[in-house]
Amino acid sequence: MERLGLIALGGALGALLRVGCTTLGARWVAAGIPLAVLFVNALGSFAAGWVMAIVVARPAASENLRAFAMVGVLGAFTTFSAFSFENFELLRQGAFGRAALHALAHVSLSIGAVIMGAWVAR
């Protein structure tokens, strides 16, 4: 039951952080590509790498930390569904090049951010 409480608390925190970031960044656009969700996904991926490196290094706190941070906070914070919807809208508008660039930026930056997060934590 304690773990479910940690996940719920983390989820509420992550959702609030996400809405704050996307609200503040709603006008961030470069070359017709929305950037607020990209920022959230990259930051969330960085944090995931950082948290997982800590969990691996300190196994005593790993399950509760993983539940709170990875499942709760970052599960609610990252916005892959929002990214998918944004990409769908670009495709629907016939902006195929921007949709491809949008998808490539999200995936490559997020994977790079996980690697950097793990590296920074070590």
C-alpha cells in the first residue's frame, strides 16, 4: 500500500510539472514544430536515466525510489501521447517533412538525454 501512495504522490507531482512546462512553453515553436512537449520528453528522459543510475548504485532505496520517481513522477510528466498527437496533426496537415523532423527530434533527443542523465548520475 505504501508503494501505491508513493506512485500516486509522484503521479500528481509529475502531472503538475508537465502542465506547468507545457503551459509556459505553449508558444515555443521553431520551423512550425511545437517544442514544449519535446522539452518535457527530453527532460523526462534525462531524469529517467539519472534516476535509474541512482537506483542501480543504491539498491537499498531502489524499489520505493523507482516507484515514486519512474512510475509516478516521470510516468505522469512525460508526454509521449501528446507527442504522437502533435505528429499526427502535422501529418494531417500534409506537413510530412516537419512531421518526420518532429519525430526524429523527439526520439533522438530523448534517447540522448537518457544516456546523459545516466552519465551525469555516475
